[in-house]
Amino acid sequence: MLLIKNGRIIDPYSGRDEVADILTDDDKIIKIAENIDAHECCIVIDASGMVVAPGLIDVHVHFRDPGFTYKEDILTGANAAARGGFTTVVCMANTNPVVDNPETLKYIMNQSKKSPINVLQAASITKGMKGNEIVDMELLKNNGAVGFTDDGYPIMNTAIVLKAMEEARRLNVPVSFHEEDPNLIKSAGVNEGIISEKLGMGGASHLAEDVMVARDCALAVSMGAKVNIQHVSSGNAVEIIRCAKKMGAFVTAEASPHHFSMTEDDVLTYGANAKMNPPLRTEADRMKIIEGLKDDTIEIIATDHAPHSSEEKEKEFSKAPSGITGLETALSVGIKYLVNGGHLSILKLLEKMTINPARLYNLNTGILKENYPADMVIFNPVESWVVNEFYSKSRNSPYYGRELQGKVKFTICRGKIVYEDK
């Protein structure tokens, strides 16, 4: 049994925000009340001055297993997630081999059983992520896939996208889309504009994102499928998604912490550690993403945790791979730039990192309630800390060496302490 005493319990599902105790037994919450007596065999955590919230949920991570385990593997990725307060993650399908078949899916699910947190797996939408032929979505769902995405690659064939939406609606699973038209990208990883010119690169235009988001939002209006727009970076895309929602589309959208906390200017400071697809854009784009978070056009914060080795990231900018790690800093970045920035309440921030992603993937988590899973994060919302180490195998982060605010003290998954700040 585990007893958490005197914490400020914040549960976005119910709107609860009060000081109380939480008692767990095995993997369930069994009581939430004031002044619960400690049982002799209880582990007791004094959470005075701390926030106790549902375990964070990240619907967009890359754990690189199988095929690229020198960057990350399921265990190191899970440990990094636990350190960041995450108790559930959804892994993307761009492994080697691609998760487009039951055998690869079963391998990952077996590996995930060793994980301290809940590691879920999305399958690809198309075979080999080539965009030409849809996978057997029903077969893969029956074997454990929780959703479908070709993340990392846009699907250019509109008929394939339409078919995927139809099947997703029938199966009641989300389909998530990476929205970048390669025909409108001169060079990936940096916004087309002043900074790309300074680097002598063509850059990636916001139009590459805008036109794809517009296409898929238009399809979503007609199809009624659960469509998720991944890592929104363009202010225009935010407006398009807002319009689609008003038209009745079942569209959700993700914002990654780097896109609401950084701009293209940071590429000059952090180099390849600020290179990602889609790229960091302008201050105007950043503020439109924040406005989208404020009015719930963007309901989910997802890290797009994308580890790469130091050797890869130390190459010249044009040859370095895109992507950064994000699991261990996401909550703190959200607190510093959104809560302390006066844009979101702590309750609203947690909503976008717990119950909203749970709803997208039909999960029975993201809730602090009796008889629900004992998945929780305990954090000090005012404690400052400097990012100087990672549990991830990789450290390709623009936040390395920077001071953030809000520190995870404990992560509890299935009633067990899986991370403790010491």
C-alpha cells in the first residue's frame, strides 16, 4: 500500500483542486480523503507543498526499438518518461522493421512488459510507411495497436488517407498525421525565412504544413473519424484546425513543448539540437500556438521525443538528423512558458497532458478517482532546476544547461514508485 499525504490534488477530469490524501492498494486508488491514517505496512510520501496529479500521458514518442537502439530502447525511454512524470506513452511506428505487421508489434509489446510504465504502440497507416498501400488495421488493432500513424512521413495519396479515416472510424481508433508536403520543402529542419537564409539553406515553408492540414481537416469534416494533427508548428495551421472544429470535424491537435517555447532564432544558438520536423518557426507562429492551447483548438501537449546520438547531432547542421528529446523536460517547459507566462492555469496544463490524450486513445487513465489506476506524478511547481543529465540514452536537447521551473519528485505507476528525485 502507498499513502500520499497532504498533497495539492489536481485532477483535470473532475476539476478537483484541493489538499487531501490518496491511498492506493496494488495498482488502484482506493481512497481520496483528508487525514487518512497510515497503515503499518504503508509506504508514506509527504507531499506537502507539492502537486499530486494523474500520471502524464505522451501520445507521441520514439523509443527506437527495434532497429535503432543505440539512440534509445524501450527501457531507457521508459525510464526517461518516468523521470519526466509520464506513466503512459504511445510509441510511433517508424522503427526498423516498421510496425506494419503483428510480429513486430508483438515483439515491442513483449519488451514493454519489462517497462516500469505503460508503453503502448501505434502501428503505421501504410505498409513500410511508403504511403501506397494501407495496412490491415483491424488485424493490428486486434494484436494490440492503439492507433495508426506514418509519423515522420506525410501520406501524399489522398485516397489512402480517406480509406484510413474510414477504417479508423469503423474501428474507433485515432489516426495521426505528419503534415509536411515535401514538394514545398527546400531543406528540412529549419523554417524558410531569415534564419534559413543566414544558414545558406532553403528551409521548410509553413505552406508545406498548411496545405496538408487543410486537406486532412477537409476530409475529417466529412468522415467523422478521430483525426489527430501532430506537432503543429504553423500559426496558419492553428487557424485551419479551429475552422474545421467549428464545422464539426472530430479533429484533435498536438503542440510540442519546443514549438511553444522556442523560435527559429534559437537555431543560431543551439544548432542541430534545435533542428526538427516541422521546424521552429517565428514568434508570431509561437504565439498562435499558445492561443490555440488557450482556447482548446490544440487540446494535447505531446513531446515528439526523438533521441539521436551525439555523433549524429554533431554533424554539420544540414546533415544532422531532425528531432530532440523531450520527455524529461516537458512538464517543466510547460510550467515555465505557459503557466508562469500567464497563458494557462496549472489545471489546464495538466488537462492537456493527462485526460485529453487519454480520451484520444480511449484509455482508462489520466484520472485521480477511487477504483481507477494508481498512476500519478508528484511535483514541486515552484522548484527551479538546471537540466544537466538525462535518463535517456541521448541528450539532444536545446534545454541542456538551461534553468527550468517545476520539478518532478515522484512518479507512481500501477501503485509503484518508478521514479524518485533524490
